[in-house]
Amino acid sequence: MNETVLVVDDEERIRSSLRGILSDEGFRVLETGDAPSVPGIIARENPALVLLDVWMPEMDGIELLRQIKADRPRTRVIMISGHANIQNAVAATKLGAEDFIEKPFSVSGLLTAIERVMGGAADLHDPPEAPAAATIANGAAAKAMLAAQPQRTIARSIVMAGQGLHSGLKTGVILHPAPVDSGIVFSSLADQSAIAARLENVTDTGYNTTLTSGGHSVRTVEHLMSALHGLGITNLMVKTEDEIPVLDGSALEFCRQLIEAGIEEQAAVVEPIRIGRPIVVGNQAESIRIEAAAKLIIDYTLEYPAPIGRQQVHFELDSPETYMREIAPARTFGFVREFRKLSEMGLARGGRLDNVILLDDEKIVNTTLRFADEFARHKVLDLVGDLYLLGRPIAGHVTAARTGHADNLALLRAIRDAL
């Protein structure tokens, strides 16, 4: 390999550890604890990668990153920090850092980040076994179902900042390309508490969908998951802290940023889950059903008190363009009285006039609707996101009435149990 990595950290112990790890992987390792000397070292040695500490006595690592990118914008930099937060990660990524890793980092997390940044040049891990096709179809009904489709990821990393709907705190996400068969994975900045976006990791469906694994949780993943499902993105690393930003309350900005980054087809396919026999959960008051179809079709009926009333939506996931036009712009909503109750429960602290549709008993109080049936369309948006927690697309016709996240997940468990 013999590619050069420059380690910049004022702690000799960290430099020594990184030198040993990277040397074992075949890299030529340079190191320094003297931040002001870094531009000169980069000019002389032209390293393939710089591992740069955020906190150093002589110079702020973020400012040093700014200088590196101004002088040599093609230099690849991974930031490392013992006091990481999403604000630092967002700032560093906006300045051009390829990744942001928290100390103490795991060896596997570090090598995964390096492999991703260097384009897979280092064969640091064996690829995971490709998942087998999942089918619960009957005979000839399966033949007309959705065919296998290319796996997809994004062409470059994206950083997005915003506010958590329920925590009310500033938060953000860094979205990285991921190799084939990775799936959608949520991670802390340290890359060592990775959470696969899978049904078995769902721990809460009260007013949002929460994923938990290894003591780390990420809240409100449904809008981002919906955008990924709608755009057909199958492999992605999502770095965040505790909650995905709500943005404007819809999935539209996620879609725009993902498309701007570029969606790339990969050299592997993903097999859909093909539904054959009908599966039903719920009761007369609220129910959700799925049966055979050649693609994902959703019929949703919403019944709420005035001024919403009864709304019905029919949606067919024909293409990313259809999803972006018909579903992605639909925003989350709630009654003013409901937000007061949620606030008492420690939820919806980030609900603002620009990221949620607010209603009183008579009217919408803060915005103009994007669709006459925007409330029902947002329920479809959430459902599209929750369905992706089975880890692959679904070919089936979903009929739902008055349902929410808990019902969506009950249907997914029924589908899983039938596989």
C-alpha cells in the first residue's frame, strides 16, 4: 500500500497508538504534535490522508483544517476529538473534512472511516455476506412482483444541521457513502455504537420512531428513512447524536440534498420482500393490511377532529420523482393543545412555526397547506419510512386507516414472523 498518513495530535499516546494501527495496515505514517508545522509537512510529503485532532494547544484544529483546505483543497482530512459534539462535526464537514471521529475510537471504527474516505483502496474488512431474498409470496403471484434492483449509495458526503423536533436541541447529520450490503446504519461520532436501521432495533414508537443499540439511541429517524426509501438508497452511514433534525417537518430537504450529492448505483442488487398472502393487524378502529402487488402501493385513510376531518390518499411508489412530488413535501402536524401535553412529557420541545403545521380547534394557525390532504400524505411519508426498517424494499399493497408508528411496526413484525 505505502500510502502516507499524517497524524496530528498533541497527545503522544494517541500518536503512538495510531502509528501502530496504521503501520500494521501497510500505511507509511508521519506524526506531529506541532500544529503550526502541519502546512509545511503537507507541502513536502503530500500525504494521502491527515488525521487531525480538534483540540490542540497551539492552534484550534478547526482553524488548521480551514488553512489546509485553503492551501491544498484536495487533501483528505479526518477530524478526531475527545470532546466531540455534532456542532463541531457539522463545522468540520462544512469546511471539507471527510469524516469526524470521537475519542476513544475503536480500531474497527477508525479503519472503516479510513476505508470509506480513501475509496476502498485498503481492503481492511471482509465484506458482509450478501442477504438472501425474502419471500412470502404464493406461486404465480410472485412472478409479477418487483424485480431485484441495483443497490445505491450517495456519491459524496453530506452535512445537514437543524433542530430536534422532540429534544429542541441543535443537532445535525453527516451522511456518508457506504459499500454494498451495508444497509442503512446510524452511528455516533465515534463509529463504535452503530445502529442498523432494522426492526429489531426499534425501541420507541410514541410520536416518533427511535432506534437503540449498544446503549445509544437515535430519535425521529422516520423522515430520513422515508427519503431513503423513496429515492431507493440502500447503503448509507448516518452520523448523528441523539435526534435527526426535523428541518421543515417533511422529507423534501433530505431528498434535495441527497440528489444534489448524487445517487450512485453499485455493483450488487437488493431483493425486495415480496408479499403474497394478505397480512392484517389492528381492529375496526384502526387497522393496517398488506397484500400482493407488483410495487409498493399505499391507500391511507385519516380521520381527525375538525378542522382536519377525513382524508384519503392513494400513492404508488413508481419512481423517486413521484415520491418527491407527491409525498416528500408533506409536513408533520399537531394541535396546539397536543403540543402543550407533549411539552409536559418532555417531547416536541423543538416544534416551531416553521417546522410543523399547527392547528387549533378551528383552523391552521401558522402556514398554508402544500396539499389539500397534506395531513394524510404525511402519514404516508411516515409509513414509507417505517416500512424501510425491514432492510429492503417491499412489493405489496398497504391499506391503512387511522394508524401511526406503533401500527406500522406491528405490521412489520407480522411480516417478519411470516418470512
